[in-house]
Amino acid sequence: MSSFNGKRLPEISDDKQFEKFACDLWQSQYPDASVTLYGRSGQAQYGVDVLVRSGNRVIGVQCKAVKNLDTKTIDTEVSRAKEFAPALTDLIMVTIAPHDAKLVTYTATLTQKHKKSGHFAVSYHGWDDLLRILEDHPLVVQKYFSQFFRSSDEQAAPQPPIFCLPLDSNLNIVLSDKELALFCSEASWGLKNDPSAIFTINHADAQRVTETIAAIEATGALDIEARSKRSNLQAYLAYISPKIRKAEVAAKLLLTDDVVRSPWLIGGCWPETAATMRRLMPQNFNWSDPFPRGLTLKISPEDHPELVGYVNLDADDRLAFEAHCDAFKPDCYFLGSVVDLGADLGLKYALPAGIAALVNYSASSNVPIETLQNDRTNSIYFWKLYPV
């Protein structure tokens, strides 16, 4: 059993600390979601301090470390939040003010109006409401109110940081360019500096299937149709889960491995890392067919011919490649290394293909990625290009 020593937890009056508290509290409520602080001082935040992406929901949390809140302030933040992109499904106002039934009723009225106009739901949580939510999240209590937290059993372990990358059904990363670049920066730093940090991928279909299976099983006795549906869904999960694990390993390799990331990302070029990650995800789920009138190349290190990746250039990029890579001959291997894909291409195709090749080989041959890292096999800048 946990106890707050019989004391009411004090309000968090510092604005930035209150935002971090709300971010951790919503991450604890939605462990599989992408939860991030949104923007910083001086940037347009459109009424959102914490952004939560869970399945099809886009939740904005507006934090006000004030002990009094009026309907005029709520109207202002609601108006700003309507400009947020992508469109919110929910806007939650949280404050350190006491519970206020009038504000709860007011936001419920706004929600009803928004339903008719196609806008987001609005809700209000005062400090009393947040304390009730906190009762189910002792790790958040321990982090922010350690002086009031005690356990009669054993001390709860701190919750490790979780970096969750959301993918939709079409394998697109559900983050804007700016959000993805920020995610790459935070995840890279966190994964390198905290051994307990966790990197996961939240695939929309896998999440939906898991929820559907849980709903089927919750009905109790199952008829033949329900059992058949559950079996099909479980088979799909068994098919997609290894692909998700491979994508997680590939993305983590890009974010943390100095050999893979250097030299082009020395200093942390996060927008380019983010762009590469967008191309990397589909390669770890599907084998893409060559582009019509394009060019398919094979990449492989000379010392490890069992490691093979395939680079499919589209028609326009094929012309750029051939124009800048005179040494390439269709009937023999290209003497340039992967980094020499052409001035207009850089590592546009080769880097994700090389990482995918590493992960595929690791999975199929039961060779840990760590082994490939230790013997420098992952130095894909020295792999050679061959025609297929």
C-alpha cells in the first residue's frame, strides 16, 4: 500500500514544472501513446502545452499554474487551439485551482457546441481532479512529491523514460516534420544517457487489433464466429509483431549508433535524421518493388557478403545518379562507396537500405545487433554498390 502520509499534496506553482508534471501524468495514463511537451517560450503554441497522440486521438493539454481561472481565459485558449494542426480531438484545461463545478459545466457546454461544428471536446481539471487521477499513478507522485510518498512494501522503481514513435496504418510516422525532428533529438539523448530508457513503435493496426481482441475476450463465453475472429486477429498480431520489433531496432540504431550516423550527422542534424526515419520504416515492414524505369542497386560490404541491402532509385533520381557517378557500369560493380550515390542524392536511399540490411541479417541469422556494432560491420559508409 502507498501513502501520502495523510497530507494533501501541495500545488505546483512553477509554470514549467507544472507542464512537466502534466506531461508525465498523461504519459502514465497513456503508456503506449506519444506524449511530448509542445513548443517553448516565445513560440506559437496554439493553446497546447502538452501534446498526446493516442491512436486516432490528438489531445492538447493546456496548463495554467494559477489558483483562479475564468471562462474568458478558457474561451481565449479554445480559440487559439482551433488553429492547431493537426486538428485536436480533445482540449484539456488543467490548473492548480480548486475543483470548480461552474467551469466543468461551462466546458461541457462548449463540447456540445463543438460537436455540432465538428471541433474538439473541451474539459477542465482543477487540482482536486488531478489528485484523484494521481492516486492511480504512484510513480508520478514519487517523482514530484517524494517527501510525501512512502511504501510499506518495497520502494517502487522509478519509471523509465519511454520514447514511442507512432505509425498509422500506411506506415507513415504520425508526427509533423518539426515534431519528428524534436522527437529524434530527445530520443537520441535519452537512449544514449539512460540505460533504462525504452524505445517503442506504436503501430495503429497492432493497437487496434489488440484492443479488439481484448473486447472480444471481455464478453465471456465466445461463439464459433467470435473465436474465429479472435484467432484471425491473433494470427495478424503474430505476423506484424516481428516487423514492429525490426523497425524499433532499425530506428534505435539510426538514433544511437555513432558509426551509422557519422559523418553526415556529426553534431546532430535532426531534420535529416527524421527524414531518413520516414524512409526507413516501410523498408522494415514491406519489400518495395523497383520503380518503373528506375534503377535497383545492391549494397554489400566486401568483407561480409552475407549482408545485402537493396536500393531502389526512382526514374528521376536514376538520371541524377548516372550523371554524377561516371564510375558506375551496369555490368560490373561500382567502385565508389555508399556515400558516393551522387551529389544530388547523398544518402537519400543508401542509409535506410543499409540499416534495413543490418537489421534483416541480425533477425534472420540470429546475430545480435551489438555484435555487428562491435566488429564495425555497421560502418555502411564503406559498403560497395553493385548492379542487380
